[in-house]
Amino acid sequence: MTFSTEVKNEITKLESSRLEYISELSALVRNSAIIDDTIKIVIENNAVARRAYKLLKEIYDVNPSITIRKRIGINKGYSYILEIKKRIGDILTDLSIMDKGLFLNIPKSYIYDDEDTKRAYLRGVFISTGSINDPKTSRYHLEFIVDDNEYATFVSSLLNENNLNSKVIRREKNYMVYVKEADKIADFLRIIKAYNAVMYFENIRIYREKKNNTNRLNNCEQANMDKVFMTSSKQLHDIELLQKWDMIDLLDEKLQEVIKYRLEYPESSLQELSDIMSKDTGKVITKSGLNHRFRKIKEIVSNVLNKRE
């Protein structure tokens, strides 16, 4: 079962007021129905089909006939077709899908004129056209596929009244309204009252963020270790050349001292070497001071190599 299916299964169990049911059903029928002499609502989710049947029966006292068809191809599964043959005009007018025989691309304001009916309408849009990626397996993505640019803009505006930062793009013959930000997707789940899904989504999101932070810290630590290793290797290489040329005894006391400690602690960073030497000698030897000594050694080696070329 996909995360989208789990969310739809959860919100189709919600109990609401009659007005909220009408708003939800308005979106569901507008986006899923084929309207001619009858109303044929085509649904791919069993729980959503049961929800539509229940609302139509409770609100309009109709019993839609149900046909189940097996889908073929990539999107396998079953389609549930609810067909209504009675009270068609009354239902479509009440749901603000038709007005005086004309199709309404955007429903009248009474369908979404307060916070509760807006939430209900967005629930209807989601169960009919929406999908959401599982945060555990995919990038964060919430989308709605609708048939018209004006309607897509309308849905986007409802979402953005809640600061969800939704966008609209053309997608083949349809339009996609989408949200990408994880916190905004979690907010949407709260808006449609999918509270179990919110808990799951947030837990996975927190886990992923902690894991990403840990990986970043590990990568940073590894980069620092690589840097220390490279620096130490270069210093040891210079020291080996001085040993090869029997020049160690010709260096001043401070350079001989730092060579001694570097050979003894080849894997230590400059800061660690500074702490060790300061403790052993009883004198404060800073990291920058050590760096200066190693630069001096580097210069000596470079001068000798230049003279030998």
C-alpha cells in the first residue's frame, strides 16, 4: 500500500458536517465524474469509492450502481464506477458543478466560504486527483493532476491561503499543482486532518534530517582528517629529505624540536601537536608558531632542491 493510499484511507473515515460533505463531494465529482445523461464517477481507490457511495446516499438519497473493472497496463488494479441515474440536475446544481445547464469550472463560493469547507474541498481534491510521495523512500513531493489551467490556479490559491507555496505547471494535456517543501506538505496533511499521516511523515522527516546532519558531520570530519593526513605527509616528506641530506643537526633548536615531535606523533594535527609540545616543554607553543616552523623547514628543503637542479 502506498503512502498516498494510506492517507486517502485515513481521511475517508472522517466524520464531518453536511456542508463539509457537500464541499468534499463537490471536488470529488468535479474531478472524477463523466457527465452526460448520467453521472459516472470513476475512482481507483476502494475506500474513496465507499466514501462517495456513502455521501451520495446520505445527502441525496440515491443508490449509485457500482461496476468494478480490472485495469491493465502499468497502473494495475481496479477501477470502481459509481453511476447515478436519478436527481442528476439537483445533485450537480447543489454541488456547484452545473448552473442552469452550464458547467461551472470553478464552484460557487458557498462550497468553500469558511475554513472547514475549504479543508473539506481540499480533501475532495486530494482523494480524487492527489498523490504524495512516501517520505521514507522518495523526495518530498505532493501533487494534484487536474484538467484545466483555471481550475489548477483555483486549487493552488486555496492551498496558498495556508502558505503552502504551491506551484502550477503544464503536464502533457493536464495541469499539475504541486508542493515540494517538507514542512508545507506536513501542513497540508494537518489541513485535511490526516493526523496519523502527519505523525508518520514528521517522524520520517526528523529521522532523515538527523541522518543527513550526521552524514554532513561525518563528511566534514573525514575532510578534516584527510587534510591533517595530507599536511602531516608533506611535513614528514620534508623531514625525510633533511635526514637523507644529514642536515637535521644544522638546523636551529626550534626546528629540531618540531621535527622530533612530528616524527613521534606523525598522525597528529597541528593543534594536537601544539598541545602536546606545550604540555611537555612547559612553554606555550601555538598552532601558528608550529605552522611557521614547518614553513621554514619547507623553505630550506625548497632551497636545497633548487640548488641541486
